[in-house]
Amino acid sequence: MAIRFEDIKEFIGSRVVWDDRADLFTPEAAQAIRAQVEARTVLVFPELNLTDQEQLALTEAMGEKVRLTARNNVQSNDQDVYQVTLDEKINPQPEYVLGTFFWHMDGITVDMPPPFATLLSCRIAPDKGGETEFASTYAAYEGLPEEEKQALEGLKAVHSVRASLSPIADAIPEKHREKVLGIGLIKEHPLVWTHESGRKSMVIGTTADHIVGMEVPAGRAMLIRLQEWAAQPAFSLRHKWSKGDFVIWDNTGAMHRAIPYDKSTGRMMHRTSIAGTEAVAA
């Protein structure tokens, strides 16, 4: 095969290597890339320098694309490509981007299967901060002691936009705080997701507010412990962005977050998403 994969860490991450850039845009490459995302959770393509059209082509070659863009963004590019930025000229309502400073999974509170994968290309890299961290909830679940796995079986968590934005609620202007916090559905999901492949991952992150049937303090403490367990170095990695880098990750088996950065850096990412084919299932 004309493209190769090099492991970054034992349980998470591969670096993609190619001889000819055109080799990445073949049906065979798309199939291999998707399989590697499923196996390794995060793929890094150093300084690939994709155009929006190339990113959309790669997205559609790997699966059906789904539009997950901010309704308030003022963009001049293809609307299927979401510009992730704190630039107020493009994003006049920054709360959802600020919310990405905390561990989360995409699409957990919407009324459709969570996106299979998120694809992100770096257009402007900040000098300081702005790295993205990933934590494999597949590897984290598999690494739990058997008695803890058994204790999690059958538990459900309640997810909401309000919960995901609670860490920044005090920073949201009061005039539209309730409107922002109230957007989105409230969803119950099994804490342990048994995928069609038979593998299991955890559905956790800041969208998870509490555990059904458990006292709120105890349930929230459990959710935080599981986040911390998944984020330990063995199961996670941090990517320092360079302009042109392209990263794909399995959104159904990973949390991610951005390291805080100053909006004056101009950090700009272009995001596309691949539609999910599986609802969260116990």
C-alpha cells in the first residue's frame, strides 16, 4: 500500500506517512484510513495542507458527511466545513468553542447517532496553547479492573448542553445565558457503549451531568473519576498543531479537548464530520 501508519503511543494514535500525496485520495486509502481510525482512535497527517474541497473529498470517501456547524458563524467558505475559531468577525457567539476546553464527545446531545469521526485541519496555529488532547474511551474501558467494568454495566448517564457549558456558565453574558444553556436535547445514554463490533467504550465527558438512579454527588464523582482515568497518559495523547496538520479521530470512542489559547492568536481549524451509523447501545 502506498500509505503507511506509524504508532504514536501503545494504546492510541498513528502517524500517517505517504510518498505521493495523491495516494491519500484513492478508494483503497479511504478504506485503510477508516480501518486505522477504528483501530487506533486518532490519526495524524503532518502538514498535509488540505483545501476545503480536498477535506470534503476525504470525508465523503470515508463515509457519509454530516454538517455540524455553528448556526451563528458568519462564514464565506463551504458551509459543510465549520470554521472553529474565536475570531469575533466569524464567530460572534464563542461559548461553544470555549466549551471545547473541557473533555467532550461531539454530537452526544443531538437526536441522531453520534458522528463516527471528526476531521480537523489546522489553518492558523497559535504560538502558545491551542493543542488538542485526545483520550481513548475504548482503551480506558479495556484497562479497567473487571469488578469496575461489572459495576458500570447497566448504568445510564444524562447528557445535556447545559451540563457541557456549566464550567463556563458564569462567563456567558447574562442577556443570553439561558438561551445558550437551554439549547439542545437532554439524552440518556448507557455509560458503557457496546458497539456492533463487540468492542466497548465509555460515553463520558462534560455533557454527562449525572447518573440515573444514583445520588447526584456520587454520580458526578464517578463521572469525573472516569474522565480522569481515561485521560491518563497511557490512554491519551496531545497534538501540538502546525499549520497544515490534519487529524481524524473516532468520535464514538474518544473524548477530546482544546488547550486554552488567547483569541488574539487567530487559531483557526476547519472541521468536517462523518455521520454515525450506530446509536449508543448497552
